[in-house]
Amino acid sequence: MEDRRIERRRLMYRAAAIQQENGFSKSAALLMAHGIERLIEGMHRGEVAFSYTKEDGSVRRARGTLADYEYCFKRPYVPRPENTFVVYFDLDKQAWRTFRAANFLKIEADE
């Protein structure tokens, strides 16, 4: 029960940060925050295909993971809800990348 409260609180904090930074409505920011949480949880478990809008306006399809984060940075990945960006290891580029949470589009279906 306590874990669900913490998860809900983190989700609400992330939504508030997205709303404040980007001027989204509360419901749109909450949907965005929920999608980001699902993405991060999936990347902790393994590989996830997803897409987001790059700063130049083009759409980027990526395959990312967070499985090796702790090995690379010597600490666990604990996303702070007030951060409005997402960190991931790009499996195609073989490098760490970030993108703005507000630019997240969707988790791609398995092919």
C-alpha cells in the first residue's frame, strides 16, 4: 500500500513538472507522466522500442534500456519526478541519450 502511495506521488510530481514547464493541461501532463513511468519501468526490465520528437521537430524511433545503468554509473537509476527529461541507453547508437519528457510520443508495439 505504501509503495502505491509513493508511486502515485511520484507520478503527480512528474505531471506537475511537465505541466509547469510546457503549459500542458493537468490531464495531458498526467497522461504524459504515466507513459514516461511505463517507459522507465519497461527499460529497467529490458529493451523497449519507443518514439519521441527531437528538438529539431523530427520524430526519433529508438530502442532503449536502463539495464546497465547501475554498472556504468555505480549507482541505481532512480528518476527524480521533478526532472523533465528521460535518460536511456540507445541500443542502436550504443550511447547514453536523453530526451525531454514532454516530447515523448509512445511505446512502440513489439514487431
